[in-house]
Amino acid sequence: MLCHCLVLASTVGLALASPVNRWYHESLGANYFQTNGFLGNQLVSSYILPDGTLVAGTAEWTHGNGSAAINDPSPFENHPDPFLSSGSVIVVGKQVLVTNAGSNTFSAFDIDPTDPARPMYSNSYPSGYEFPNSLGASPDGKYVCVLNAGSQNGFICYESSDSGWQHMPTWDRTFGLNLTTPPHGPVGGTPSQITFASDSSRINVAIKGHLPTDLNNPTGNFTSGAIYAFMVTSDAAGQVTLADKPVVYDAGLPFGLLEDMANPGVFFAPDPSAGYEAFDFAANASVAGTVPNQVAVCWAAQSNLTNNFYVVDIGGKANITEIAIDSTTLQGEILSQHSLGTNASGTDVSIFAPPSMPTENWMYVNAAAYESVHAYRITAPGKFSLFQRYRFSDQPKGTVSSKGFAGQAVYYKA
């Protein structure tokens, strides 16, 4: 397949952002990612304009440091997949949270709904263990959990309060996985993502298996991973408790886990061992599917316009592939595929659904090797097209450039 982005560049004339330090009152929201700097991490915030384009907002220090998994075989900055995970930056209510993998913390920034690309640093919190690489929040924003993938691995959770996030020690859970800090990759049997179910009945953790080539896999054999489901219950008095042990479901190499917005109870995981996997945990059913020409499909987001999933491949042409899942059979269908660009190192992805424009969604995909975020317009099943390459040269003044930048999250302006 020809590189879709090159075709667009030659025929459309892509919009370029300008790093002007100003307030865009007409913006519909904001886009966030982290630079993952080893000597100082930054949260980069950009305005989302009414046509979907990104323009410079601010770059704020997180008061923590980044890190990267061991692949080469030592950690290094500019690693295109530093965390081997999804969800290192999330939005919870009127806050954006970001992991600091090198400091074993996460940072919270307050969002001004009228000016969302100028979040203000609030506080940093311990991750509990080592190498925090994913954050997950309950649908009501009351709880947030931070996942750790280092030698001390597991997760801890916090509850919101008027004075900030309060640690909930009874929700601390350890995995006892044989990992290092930083962990080994490119897969390494590491935890990938932590999420809450849409009904808050469980906390799900995706944990990858091992590739034969993993540096921490002396067997040289492929081993499968798992989804850990920790059940959440409440009693008549409203006391909420978390199960001590998870229900464990077999999986391949799940790099993330998304619940189908249109079909609660159906889950989707990008998986480089095949392409993707769909789950119905209540029925104890799963179906794996392949992605054409995939090298390593690791990230995914879902559109509420098409109800389809869009997965991102870090290798080769860094293809973005659109997949429709049948909620009854769990079978998938490939609807479209476009390239970020050869060796672009596509990573994290987010989708913005502007309420004022119900006929389209905007998808933002990190192209790590190009040091840019590519913006795509989704208009119908099987139809999405590139309309902007937002480069580090377009970022706010003071942004420290890095090919190891990570995370993708969006905020909808009130």
C-alpha cells in the first residue's frame, strides 16, 4: 500500500500549526502527551481548534523524570515505545494525569475548562512500586489506579477528595512478576494497561506474555499472557472493596484493553502476536484476528461515530488499521488501512468526538520517529484521512524535543 500520508501531502496541502503563545478561546478542547524526558518530564498541551487542528498551548514540567524499557539492551532516551504500555496520560474530570516512570510517581494537573491547554501543576503522588506505565480511572472519576511494570510490580489506587488524591492502601495489589527496573522488552511479560469496567464492577489489567526474543525469556519459547480482573463490590453501607485475587483470563500479548462503547462487556485488545483479540469475559470467550502486513500492533482507540477500533502498528509502514467487531461472534473485519509513513514508529492514539460536529471524529496518533502527532478525520466506517502533521517545531516554546514522547489523551471543553 502506498503511504497515504504522502499522497495527502501532495494533493491537499496540510495545515501547519504555529507555536504562538496565546489563548484560543474558540478551541473545543485540548490534546495531551508527555515528553518522557529522563532529566525532566513535561506534559505538552495543545488546543484543539474547531476544524480539529492542533495549535500550541503549553509545556509544563511534571516534577518527575521519564524512563524507558530495556531493548537495546540498555535504557535510552528517544525510545519510540518507552513504557511497553498504553495509558501513560489520561484525563479524569477536570484533571490530566501523567506517569513519571523514572521517579515512581504520577503527576496531576488541574484543567481550566475555559482554557484547557494551560493546565496547572497540582501535585505528584507515589506510584507505590516501580516503573509506573499506565493509569486508569473509574467512570465517575472517583478512583484512579496506577500500574507499575518494574521489579516491584502491581498497582495502587487513590480516591478523590477535596485535598487531592488519597491513597487507598486496602486496594494495593502486587503481581510478583519476574521483572527488572526498567523492564525488559520488546514484550517481556510486562503489565500493559489498567482500566475500570464501564459499570465499575472490575479493575482489568492486561499482562503480556513473552516473545522468544525477549531478553528476559531464557526458554526461547512463546508464552501467552493474561487479563487479570479484580472484582469491585459494595455492601449495603456503601463500603467498596476490591477482591484480593483476580479472575484470570488467557490472552496473547495484550498491549492494552478497551471496552466496546456500544456493547458493554465486550473488550478489545491490540496484540502484536496476531493483530488483535476480542473478549467476552462473561461467556469466557475470545477470538483472535490478524492485521495485514502487521509488524507490531500495540495501541488502539475506538470511535463513537463508527463504533470501530483503530489500531496502530509501531513497525514497517506504521499502519493504522480500522477494525469492526461483531459483538455476538467476536469476529473482526478489516475495513481500511493507512500508513503513518515508513519507519514512523506509530504509538499512542486518542479520538476526539466533538459534540458540535456529530458527523465526524478526530483521531490523533503519535509518530514517534517523526517527532509529530498526525491528525485524521473519521467521517464514516472505512473512511478516515490525514489533515495535519503537528511537529515538535509546532509545539509550545520550551518543549524539549524527544522521539520517546508518549501518551495520548483529549479533554472536551465544557
